[in-house]
Amino acid sequence: MAERQAPGPGYRAVILPISALLMATAFLIMGSGVQVLALPIRAEILDFSNLTIGFLGTGYFAGFVVGCLYSPRIVQTAGHIRTFAALVAVASAVVLLHAIVGDPVIWIICRFATGICVAGISLVLESWLHDYADNTNRGVVMSTYVGINLTVMTIGQMIATGFEPSRFEALAISSILVSFAAVPIALTRSAQPAPLVAVRLRPRYLFKLSPAGFVGSFLIGMAHGAFWTLTPVVARGAAEASPDYGPQNAVAYAAWFMSAAVIGGALAQAPLGKISDRMERRVLLILICGLSAIVGIFVIQTLGTSLGYWTALFFGAVTLPAYAVAAAHVFDFTPKEDIVEASSALLMVNAAGSAIGAPVAAASIDAMGGQGLYWFNGLVQILLIGYVVWRMRIREAPPEEIKVQYDFAATSPVISTAATDLEHGLGKS
């Protein structure tokens, strides 16, 4: 009689040791959710131009790239807990500067500082989670982490609707939530991860591994940077002009619109990842990019109506998971020992695209109105489709025996370079 395999640890046994990390994540992302909605709308009330609001996105994503490059050195020197506490303190203070100062240049500098802090905080949290996870609990850990991000981002946006955007309360609440993120980490008894090891960043090497994945990550970043920076402004403007909502309900409409898109992207992430394991990833990338361009047209037609929530849901479902599919395609050609390096470099390529995409999309909005955001998205998706089709004529799909299995962790914005990341299955074939 075959020996029965011992059952794995229960959900509570897996999650309890990392509850402090997850609680810190919840406070941080909830506070960020308030900013995602409140800052662009407040900037519009302060008469910032659409182009200036786009450059706020540029500042944030440029800061994120810098944070990705230099945060590991801070962690090496100060350790995970002290680095986390310091970056949370800066991020919390910077939020309040937006409420005190109304100068666009100061706001861009503040967003740059926020991007640095978010990159470093993400490094600490996610490297800690990866150090804890192993093959018996990795799926539970990462799915819980992603689920918390989705839930609290939506809650943060809903919190922002309870305050007048022209006043300071929403930003004060965001600062409080971000500050609370330091408490569970400062008091945790969990062992800190091993010290980080510096990773080489070779964009040229990454491009040679997978031109389609490299260019795809950049173009996807352009579309995503425009979405995150300008959607609240566009949705609020459409609702203000709508007889169904009007100015009094415009902020709430923008929050629900954004939340619907985020929920759609989160719900589609895992299914599309699994589908990409069973078919040529570039074909799937072409399909979802084409759908993103098409659904964007329906978004234009339904903005400012209740049907807009549903088109936003589908838009998020076919737009936001694209980066994960492109990253997984790159990992199909990446040697196992270079997975962490490739993941880090891809993330920065994506952030660089986001930094460029936001102001370009803002110029499109200036020329065409709110619909310009979605025509810009459609143009980017068409460019990506054209490039991927061209690459498919030059290079065959990777053989099934070297194709990696889709992994939440491998396609998440983690910059951890600890050796344990590879042992825990990043890019495992």
C-alpha cells in the first residue's frame, strides 16, 4: 500500500509568520490608493495643465527607476527594517508637501521622491516574502499578497471619495496610512532576510535575449504609465459633464472607474498567465494588445455612464496583465542564473516607458480631449503588435522543453537579489 503524502501546512500556519509584512503592505498600498486618485484631481483643481500632470507621472516612474538601482545598497548598509522605516518616514512626509505647496515643480520633485521610496519599500517587503516562501507555500503567499494589494488599493480610492479634493484631508489620511506601515515591521519578531547581493544590469544583454519582450515591456510601460497617471482626471472630467453624475459625484465615479479597471486586471492575471503556459506567449500578447485597443474604443463611448464601469473592468483585464506575459516570454530565453537580473532590468525598462508615456498621453488629451488617452493606448498597442509580428517572422517560439512555468513572483515588481530567490523557484522550468 502506497504511503500517503503528508498534507502541507494550513493557510493560517503559512500566513501567520508573515502577518506583519502583509499588514505593512496593506497600510502602504491603501495610502498609495488614496494618492492615485487624490493627487491628479487636486492637481487639476490647482490648474495644472494636462502635460504637467503627465510629468507628475514621469517624476514618479523616474524615481522608481532610481530606487530600483540604489535601494539594494541602502539595505546592504542599514538592513531591511531600518531601510523600511526610513523610506516610510520620507514617503509619509512627502505626501503632506503636496497639501502645503502648490508649485508644479515641487510636486514633480515630490513624486520623484515617492517613486524612490516605493521602489525601496517594495524591495524590502517582497524580498522578505520571497525569502520566507518555498515550493510548498509559494502560491499561497503570493496569491495572498496580490489579493491584499487589490483589496486595499480599492479601499484607498474609496477613502479619497469621502473628502473634498481641494482640501488637505485626503492627503493627510494617506500620510497617516503610510506611516502606520512602519509599525508592524518595526515590531516584528520575524527573522530578516539574508543581505542582498548586487545584481548586474545589462539592458543590451536583455535585448539580445528577447527583443520582443524587451520592446514589449517598454511599450507596455508607456500605456500603463498613462493609465495610472491620467485616468482619474479623464474619468472625473467625463462624469462632471454627464447628466447622470455631475460635479457632485465626479470624484466617486473616477474612483469606481479606476477600481473596476484594477479589479479586472487582477482577476485576469492568473488565468492569462496559465493560458500563456499552453500557447505561444507572443500570440497571446498580440491578442490581448489587440483587445486592449478595441476595448479602449468602447471605453471612449461609455465614459461618464454606468456602463463605463464594465468597459473599465474589461479594459483592465486585457491591458494590465500584458507586462507579466511579456516578462514570462523573456524568462523563456533567460538562463536560470540570470532570472533575477532579467527581472530587475525588465522592471526598469517598464518604468522608463511609463515615465515617457504619461506626458505623451497628456499631450494627446490636450489635442483630443479625454478620449485622447485611449487613442494613445490604442496606438501603443498597435505598435507593439506590429513589432511582435515582425519578430515572430524572424524568430521561432521557444521549444516547450525550455519554456518556464508562469509564476506570480517572477513577474512581480521584486528587485530581490538574494540567492534564495532562485532556490524558491524564480524562473524554474
